Amino acid sequence: MTETTAAPPAPAPTQAPPAVRLAGLTKRFGAVTAVDGLDLTVRAGEVVAFLGPNGAGKTTTIDMVLGLARPDGGEVEVYGLPPRTAVAHGLVAAVMQTGGLLKDLTVAETARLTAGLFAHSRPVAEVLERAGITDIADRRVGKCSGGQQQRLRFAMALLPEPELLVLDEPTTGMDVEGRRDFWTAIRADAQKGRTVLFATHYLEEADAYADRIVLVAGGKVVADGTAAEIRALSAGREVTATLPDGEAELARLRALPGVEHVELRGRTVHVQGTDSDAVARHLLTATAAHDLQISSRGLEDAFIALTGRTEETR
Amino acid sequence: MTTTATPTAPARRAPAMGGFSLGFLALEVRRLVRNRRTLIFTVVLPPAFYFLFGGASYADQSAGRGNVSAYVMISLAVYGAMIATTSAGAQVSVERAVGWSRQLRLTPLKPAAYIATKLLAAMVMGAIAVAVVFLVAGVLGGARMDAWVWVVSGLVAWLGALVFAALGLLAGYLLPSENVMQLLGPLLAVLAFLGGLFVPLDVLGDTFQTLAQYTPAYGVGVLARMPLTDEGSLVTAVVNVVAWTVVFGVGAALRFRRDTARV
């Protein structure tokens, strides 16, 4: 679009609807409340990680964003539209964990079939190229690896040129190389301004690829911010040192400024707090402590502290 | 960088006819044709049965407006169309089992357009089955009948197979199995037997003959042979076809609605 430099300040544009708006979203399965009054707004252009342990309600929420499941309560809008309409208009596309592919079709046929279902579609050759699967276009889907099938799903999701791309645990079951290739393709795509919402339980994926992390547990948002902001929520550092007469020192350590937690395990004292310098100074000058270490707590600590769960086993 | 939508954003609209397209239909037919098992049941087995049942040996015996060979041929054309449409319709079970129907829900394709495509693809296979039996029996098997009987019998055998396309869809939604045809195959053989497609029903006892009139292949068989022989009750046959189409069609529609509500 051209820009006229001499033009007077443009009138305030009409507020564009957010990419995703969830308000009080609720979904129950029998006695289990999978999504429990979840609120979330994703603005256009954001790359948002939906991070949480298995069973946090991520997939159920995404199903409702895509109109694959009906909420029991609350509201869900995609670009101000009901999800099914947004899907039909090609505004939102998704790479799902569960969506199966037909083994008897080739990669190119699958993409061609999908392209034909949309009113508007990018050329098949182009999306295969962008997903990095041009070389296997004539291969039967049944003969493709999990990572290749996932990149085919990604290519299919690119066909309608969606404003919003939703990815549900997109790299589950992929090997390291497959994951890296997949994210390279996604990241290259997101740089063109596409909004991306991806669910994951891999901390490093959220950390590496998202502008914003939405931490969910028990069907609710428990934290929302940049990776740095989420880390800061369980702020501070941990100071550990060998302390021969630890018991006697505990009370004074607890009284130091910014100290949140003090624990003695054997002869090693663990002090968590915001002012690690003060703790270290005290330990080294006023006690017999030695072998002192200061470590910063990472996203993983925040994750555990906020979701009350340990990270899933790989 | 602004946070507004991409400048290349295309005009957003939903596709016409719920996403139904001839391209999609053509690919569906191609998948069916490419499936070796489907092709054997549709194209190889019915003409093979024609010769196996001795269809070619009745060329000298006349029957109505043609010969007995033509009688056998029409019955087996109905059988072929029945197998072809049922197995094509039952493909939805495979697609549900692997999650393809869920993948399709990420596109504008409306469930009704999906079902319409499946039905039409099944009917294309039915047409192929009828054509193959007529061609083989007519050219190599000595079947003879009046020209208009070829046309009308062929059309009836084909259109009547809609009953079985509906049965296939119903089975596809009832049985979430990848091997749905292993269950349907024997069932179809029994239905074809009771429908008088393999042997004339006169060979059965009275009880079975009466019972057979209520089975789903009976009506189509009688209707398809009627232009040749003028045998059977038109009313009974039409009622049979309509009733079974409604039963299978409504059953499939109900299961289908439950399925889309869940997915």
C-alpha cells in the first residue's frame, strides 16, 4: 500500500477484531471440566504458545477455536466470527495432532484435494515448496515419515492463506531433526506476519518460537506474558552453599531481604530469593559457608511452580 | 511492523455448494478405481460369476424379450452394482477410523457435500459395474434382448443400487472398522441370494420365497428384470426398493448427524 507523507493524521481506524477471543470458555466431559472459564485474546500478528502439561485443556480449547467441539459455556470468536464460519472462509487453518491423512493418496494429491475445497487457494506447488516437501510430492502418504506427514498437514494449512494458523502439539513424535525442520518452516512463515497459536508441552519450543506464552493448567490460564515475564513470575535465583552449622544459621538466613525459601539438605543449604547478592555476601562474610553457587531459575521452574506439575517425560 | 493483517489477504468467502466440486468427486472415484480389492469386486467378480453360473450356456433358451442369458446378466449387473456401491459407501468407515473426516472438518467442506460426493462416487462405481457385466455378457456371453430392454434394465439396475450406496454409508458410520467390507461381503452375498440374483427364487421353499420378498436386493432385481420378462409384482418391488432406501438412508443420516455433532 502506498503512503502519502503529507497526509493529515489518519482518523482512528475501526477496531479490527482480535484473531481469537475466548471469554469464560467452558467445556465439560461428564464430571470432568476440561476447560474451566478460560479467557484469552490473541491479537493479529502475535505468535502465541499455549503451554501446559497434558490434560491442561489445550487440545479441547483448540478444538473449540476451530469449531470441532461446542463449548458448554462462554464465548469463542475468530476474527469476530463463529469458528465454523472462520474455517469456511479460510481465515483460520490448523495442523492437528489427530487429523488423519489418507494413506492411498500421494502428497501432491492430498494437497490438491484440499485446495479444491476452498474458495481461494494458493497454488499446490507453492505450499509444498514452503513446507519443504516438493521432493516427495509423488510419494504415497502411507510411505511418509511422521515428520513428513506433519509438514504435509502444514502445507495443507497454508493453502487457504489463513490469517491465523493453529498448531496442536505439532512436533509430537518427531525426531530432533524433524522438529527443527518443522519449526524452521513455521518460523519463516510467521515472519510474514501470520498469527500463530500453538499448543505444546515442550518448554523450549515455547521459549524459542513464541512472542507470548500463555500458561494453562486445570483448564485455566495461570500465567500470560513473554518468556521473560513468565520466568520473572517465579523470580529470583537460588544460592546453594555447603554450611557446616546450618541449623543455627537458618533463622538469620530467612530474615535476609528478599529471601523466599530456605532449606537445608544435609550440609547443603538452598536459599531462594530475589536478592542473591545479599544472600551470598551474608553467607561468605558472616558464616562458615563455602563452595557457594548462584543459579538463576528458568522457565521450567516457573512452569512447575505455576502448573503444580513436573514437565512431561519425553 | 504493523500488527494488522497481511496486505495480500484474499477476499474471504466460503466456497459455493458447501465445498462440493467435480474435482473432489473425480479424485474420490480415482481412489476407488485405484483400490485393487474394490476393483476386483466391482469389475472382475460379477462377469466371472456370469460364466461360472453358466450364463453363456442359456443363449438358446428364450425368455421374454430376449434369452435366459440376458436374465442371468441383468441379475448379475444388479449384484455388481450392489457390491460396488456398498463398498464405496462403506469407505467412510475407513476415513473415520484414520481421522480423515476430522481433517476435512478443517476445510470449508460441509458434511452434506461430503456425503453427496460419497454417494455420487459410489454411483459412478455402480455404473461401471453394470456396464462391465452388460459389455462382457453381451459381447462374449451371448446375452440377447431388445435394444430398449438393454437401456431400461441397465438404468434400473444402476439407479436401484442407490439402496446399497445408502447401506454402505450406514455401515460406514455404524462400524468404525478398517475392515468393514469383510463383514459386509458375506452379508451382501446372502442378500443377493435371497434377492434372487444368483438363482431364481423358485428353487427355494415357500417360506423362504415369502421371506425373500422382504429383503433389500429383491425389489431391485425384480424391477431390473421386468422389462425383459414382465414377471413379478411391480407394486411389491417398488415398495421394497422405496422402503429399504428410506430405512438405510434415514439410518445413515441419523448416524451421520450424531457423528458430526461429536467431531
